[in-house]
Amino acid sequence: VATTPHLQRIPAASAALVLERAQVWALGAQHMGKKANNRESAGDDDDDEHDAGNSLTVERSFLIRNIPNAITFVTVFCGFLLMASASVPGISPHVCVLATVLGLCTDMLDGHAARKLHVKSSFGATFDQLADLTCFGIGPAIFFTRQRQVALGADATLISCLLTVAGGYAYMACSVFRIARELIVHSGVRPLYFVGIPTNLACVPAVLVSAYAPGTVILPWVIIVLSGMMVMPYHVPKGLWIVKVTETQVTSTCGQRRSNQRPD
């Protein structure tokens, strides 16, 4: 078989090298093709996830997302009643006690609604903390000061007046300090534990004693002790050892204790 002069001049080693390079180029092209296919499939998956996220957003409308915030507004209104009682004579101490009870109920209900509806947010958690400050911190401090001054009357001694003002200011200042610390410790999310006793726990004895025994001698000291307990560096479970609060549910601890006490 006759060969062309051009092919006769190509050495056998050079032909093997050309063949090897051609195989490398073929493998490289095949690898690039697989990468392109993987990118296309990943893009399709991202589009599917984006569509799923949009569908979840559509399912939770503006009204649903703000149901917990609407409940929190009721807590703010209860705190407003406590503060308004200092200047509006028609608001009796009994109304302030009922407002405190309502505020405690709505404070628990807004977090429960946020968990059930899966609409927890940093704004909702911060709004809830500020509502607690209004209803269980500033409101009770003003309510105590007003009730104490009315009970002492115009002939109260200077020491009694100063002690009343010191107790009211200490309760308000410690409430503000405690809420600010909670916002930093928990980074704007709903906490699963408290640092110091919560304001909604401290307000119960503060409001009740101020409403029904405002003239007692130990009342200012009770308020000062409660103020110190709010800022103490001690972790308190959010369920107060009565219920167990997690990110998704609230369960009773009584049933768990009974099951642990049952014999095998």
C-alpha cells in the first residue's frame, strides 16, 4: 500500500502522543458536559425550592402573620390602664387587677399563637418583650406609687414618701434593665428561659398588695425585693417548673413526673 510523503514523515512516537492528547481532550469535554448537566439540574431544584417558599409565604397571609401581634397589643393596653389609673379617678384598683390578669393571659397566648401558626419572628419577640415592660414593669411601678401615696394621705412623713418613690423607681428601673438584658441575651428571639424572675411574675404580688393593702408598712420593701430578684443573674425556666416550653410546644411537667415515678 502506498503512503503519502506527509504521513511517512510523522514518527511513530509523535503519532502516539497526538492520540493520547486527543483522548485527554475527549475526556475533558465529557467531564464539562456532566458539569453542565449538574448545573441545570441544580438550577431546577433551586427553582422548585423557591416556588415552595413562595407557596408557604402565600399560605400565611398578612392577617395570619399578625395574629400574635394583635394579641400583644392587648397586653400593651392593659399596661396603659395601670398607668392611666394614676391620673384618671374612674379607674379603680379592681379594674387594674383585672387588667393585670388579662395581660398575663394575653402574654401567654401570643407566644402560643406564634408557635401554632409557625409565624415566629424577631419583631414579634421584641414586641412581646416591650409589651411586658409596659404591662408588667412600668405599669405596676406607677400603680404602686399612686396607691401608696393615696393610702398615706397628705400627712405622710418625708421618709415614707421617699421610700415610696424609691420603691416605685427601683421597680421601674430594674424592669427596664431586665428587658434590655433579655433582648441581648436571646438576640431578639422568644426566650426559653429567663435571667432573673420575669416581670410578669414579679407584677403579681406587686399589683395585688398595692391594690388591697397599700398602707402596709412592708409594701415598699416587698417592691424593692422584687426589683432585685428581677435583675439577679439566675436562670429561671420559662415554664416556671410548671410546664415545659420548647420551640414548638408547651407540655406539662406533672405528667412526666408521674410517669417517672411509676414502677417498671
